[in-house]
Amino acid sequence: MTGGGVKKCSMCGETKSASEFRKSRAQCKSCYTALVRKYCEQNREKRSAYCRRYHKKNRAREKAYRIEFYRKNKEMIRRRAREATKAAMLKKHNITPEQFADMIAEQNGVCSICGNPETQIRKGRAIKLVLDHCHETGTIRGLLCSRCNLALGAFYDNIDILVSAVSYLRNSKIKARRIG
């Protein structure tokens, strides 16, 4: 180590600030990472066997750690999961977040079917509009609330079944008036 909080890496020979080195290591972080990566690649089977033994031996400890981590970070984990789900959906349909925002603006932030707003509070959670698409062609039809999206799915996106359901509802209202 040279003076002033700098060290010289034993691998690359560069002089870097002490923060660029791992504690009590002669190699800088980037060189040490490369060294570990190379070792892992050359000793893949040995590392796999070690990891299997470690996980088997420490199963209860790891489970307790995961449970505690989830308890402490529940909101962050859920937020990241929602973001990942939305990102995957946009990627699947080849839509940018800006295009999705434009779709919301075009629909005035409401469901294309029922007209409910973009954000509904259900069970204390905000439910966003979802991207509705044709399962046969993959084309995007619009944004729906989750109830309308589930309803379309329950009717298999079949117009004949939907027309039959509308007819049923209309006829049941007429029959209900006669009975009541």
C-alpha cells in the first residue's frame, strides 16, 4: 500500500483508491471478480457439489433467512414483481411504456368496456388497467379493468356467447317483472 489511501493491484498493477479494493485483498475488486469468475468456470462441478452440500446442510437456516428477508422487504418485493410483470407484458406485446401511457391517455384512463377509472381500490390495493389482446392474432384491442378482462376470458372471447349472455340478461329482467 502506498500513502494517501491508495493501493497498487497485484494483478493489473494499477494504482487505485483503497475503496476499489476488497478488505484485506491485494487485488482490486474488478481483478478479484475476474479471478473468482475464472475459478468458478474452471471448477464448475466442484463448485456445484459444494453448493449442493452447503444448501442441504443449511436448509433450515436459509429458509429462516428468506422468511425474515420477505417479512422486512415485502413491499419492495411486491413492487418489483409488479414492475417485472408489467415490463414482461409490454415486452411480450412489443409496446414501450410510453405507448402504454399513450393508450391510457387515449382511453381517458378508463376501461374500454365498463368505463371504470384506471385505478380502482380493491381490498386496499390499487388495480391498474390491463392490456387486452386477441389470443388468436395477438393484436392489442385496448385496456380493460381486471373484471372486464376476466369476463371476456370467461366467455372465451366468443361474440356468440356474449350475445347469448346479453339476451339471457334481458329476458331474465322481463321474466322477473312478470313474477314479481
